[in-house]
Amino acid sequence: MSEPLIELRNLKKVYAVPGGEVVALDGVSLKILRGEIYGIIGMSGAGKSTLIRCINRLDQPTDGAILIDGENMLSMRGNDLVRMRRRVSMIFQQFNLLMQKTVARNVRYPLEIAGVPKHRANARVKELLQIVGLEDKVDAYPAQLSGGQRQRVAIARALASDPQVLLCDEATSALDPMTTQSILALLKDINERLGITVVLITHEMAVIRQICTRVAILDGGRIAEEGTVDDVFVHTRSAAGKRLFGILPENDADEQLKVPALRIVFDGGRENRPIIAELVRKCGVDVNILSANIRRIGGKPYGQMLIGMPEDAEVRDKIMKFLLGEGLTVKEVWPQ
Amino acid sequence: MKWDILWEALGETVYMTVPSTLIAYALGLPLGVLLVITRKGGIKPLPTFNTVLGAVVNFLRSIPFIILLAMLFPVTRIVMGKAIGTQSIIFPLTVSAFPYVARMVEGSFSEVDGGIIEAAQSMGSTTLQIIRKVLIPEALPSLINGFAICMTTILAYTAMASAAGGGGLGSLAIIKGLNLRKFDIMYAASVILVILVQVITMLGAYFTRKFDHRIR
């Protein structure tokens, strides 16, 4: 549980684009331990997809080193790379199933290409479909399945080669919240029961919180911070992390704003008290909650809330005074 | 009597079309695969090779069939034994069609979702395994559709067989029908050609749908 299975050393990836270069990864170093579920989180464009695709060389890093079980992934060619890829499976946001093949044939594909005899492959397919709970869909085609079922087929297929590592490239981002839950539960189950190391990238912190043991925050192609999930969530140090967890003002909510509002920021700095109820009671004002995005981490509230700004300047001042008196950060926000 | 020559001509047309299409595919299919896998971003990128191959294919494709037919006379004589006649025309038809087939096949393969190919790569597939087990099966419906289109195109080219002493419905319509002013034969031959094209198109559409599991 403590030795690194995957080690990235100063990984760089530079894309040539018309009129210049884009640095997608700017010196990423990471150690992913055997048997853990490691999450990499970042905004879109942070380089997380490039990072995970470099691990199995779907993308070619410009510089650096990738060691998997001590073997250098970047010096591998031809057969060595093929052999290594069979030990490092991957699932995708868009599932990427063979659309002209049945569920069984999809799951059997990795066994076919590895030359496993047919009867043994078929028995294994049955076993794998049991693990993901799709025994009854053996002869269905992917087009007949729901998104969640498709991802289950993809997971069964990824497990067929008995991999050491499962890479998940935004594996739940195309799924609804309920289905996301069940897929995450399945991934955790696979990690625990089969001892497969899971590396996942996501832009949703809920995913990280739910199943990851450790997390890295990627921002602008660099690791902004890294650590155990509890530690990173409770003692967020980096600006990127604070932005991700809604501790600093998020711009998303502002963009949809139609009326003037007050933004209240909860940064976990005080104990858990019913602030809004007190505000209503003590100031005798009506509070219109426009949006709220608050998470309890270690029993403390993190996040922000937008409430409608009263037209009456006097009432507004009263509210501001109360909230500031409570030690909260309050800002006026205007529709853009 | 009239029906006899129509039946005979129909037989000749089929005799020219089917082997030409099959041989054109035997050459064009691998060429189409090469065009797809060696292009930039393909599974075996060889940009220079791809550019040269593409240029050769385009060059062959841009020569009008009737001119190619004449240009190839000496080669046809060597390959087929003689330069003219129904059987000999299979050679120029094939030469004219296979670059077209290659582009058609290339188009079908390009439609295959890149994500599926990446998934296959991530599972440790060799290039050959991707071609055999991913590209071709995934593109199958589109390949069938392309096959039907190529066959109707080759069928249309057989009408020019009369220029090289070949038979078939086209020759019948031009030589007996037009030149000898037997317009009923010309129309009858044309109608049969139209029906043939319809049948091929319908069969193509039927099998395209039958083999496409993305639907429903």
C-alpha cells in the first residue's frame, strides 16, 4: 500500500498550434501508490485529460518520465508498449464501445487480441459481466443500453486483461448523478475487491470526495497541491483549490444572475450556526436565497450563497452589518 | 428474338460489372486502409507516404474512363490476351475503379469514431488487430453502402464498352439502338440498366441497415 506503482517525473507536454505552442503539462511530478484511488481534479483546460492520456501513451509526452512498476513507459516501443497497455486499462467519458459488437464481444475483445482460447475467454466474459451486474445483457448491442450500462460494459472490458491500473478519463461526466453514484460505487468495489489501483480525473469534487484516497489539484498544467482528500479539502492552500471548492468567488453563479445580489462566502472559519435564520430574526428582513453551494467538510461550512439584494438601501446596510458582524465575507454582485 | 439479345446483353453487363467490382475492391480496400492509417493522426502515421499515395490515387482517378480505356490498350492486350472485347474490358474497368474504391473505403473508415480506436489502442491492440477487429467491423455498414455505389458506377462505365468492341446493354443501346435506329431496343436496354441500378441500390441499402447495430 505504500510503494508507488506509478511515478510521473517532471512530465511535460507541449502542443504545436498554428502560430505557437500550448503548454498542456508544465512539469508534473506525482507518485501514485499501489492499491489507492488517486484523483486528479482541475478546471477544464487544466491539462488533466492530457495527463491521464500520457500515462498509457495515448498522448506522447514531450519530456519527463513515467514509471509503472519500475518500468519506463516512455522508452517502450512496439510489443513492449502493447504488453504494458494490457496491464494499464482505461475507461472513457464517451465509453468508446465497439458499436457493431455485442456486449459479450466487447468484453471479449481484450482477451481475443491477447490470444486467450475461446472457451476460456467466454467463461471470463461471464465472470466479468457478473462483476458489473450485466449478465442479462450479454447479447445486447451498446446502442440498446443506457449510458450507465455502457460504462459498466466498458469497465468489464477494461478488467478483462487483469490490469494493475484502471485509468478513468472523466468516466462519470456524461452520466446523471444517480448513475454516477452507482459507477463510483462499482469503481470502489473493484478497487477493494480486486486490488486494482485506480487513477481518475474529474472536474467534480463530489467524485473525489466520494471515492478517492488522495487527490492532486491540477491548474495550468502544474500540480497546485496534493495530499490526502481530507487534508486538501479542509486545509486548502492553493488559489486553484480554493477556486475549485467555491471558497473564493466562483464566476459561474454570477453569469446567470438577473438581479443585484449579495454574496456570502463561507470559508469554514467559524462553527456551524444557522446564520440565515438569525439574519431573518434579528434584522426582521425577508431573505431571498438565489443560489447556494455549501459543503460541510470536517463539520465546517465551505462555499457561497447568493441572496437577493433588497432595494431599500437601509435594509441592505442592516443585512451587511449583521453578516460582517458575524465575520463573514459579504460582497455586492451586479448582473453582468 | 429481340428478348434474346437483351438477355444476352444483360449477361454480358453482369459479366463485366461483377468481376471488375470485386477485383477493384481486392486492390482498393487495402489501399483505402493504407490511406487511413498512414495519414496524420492515424494509427500508423507516415505523412510522406500518405501524400505520395494520395497523389497517385488522385491522378488515376482524374483520367476520364474513355481515355484510360484507349491509353491502356497495349497493357490490356498483354494482361487479357487481347485489347478489345467484353472480357478484355474488365481490365481497364478495374484500373479505373480501384482508386475510386480506395477513396470510398477511406471515407468509410474515417467515419469510425476516433474514441473507439483509441480505446482499442489503450487495450494493447496491434495495428493489424485494429484494422481487422475494429476498423473493418465498425465501418461495415458504410463499406457495404460504398460497395453498392461503386458497383453502380462501374455498371455505368460498362456502357462505354462499345468503344472497345465490348458487349453489354450499353453497347446494345448505342450500336443496335442508336446507330441502327432501333429505338425500341435502345429504350429497352436503358430500362433494364435503370432497373439494375435500382436493384443494386436497394440491396445495398437493405444490407447497410441489416448490418448496422447502432440503429434501434
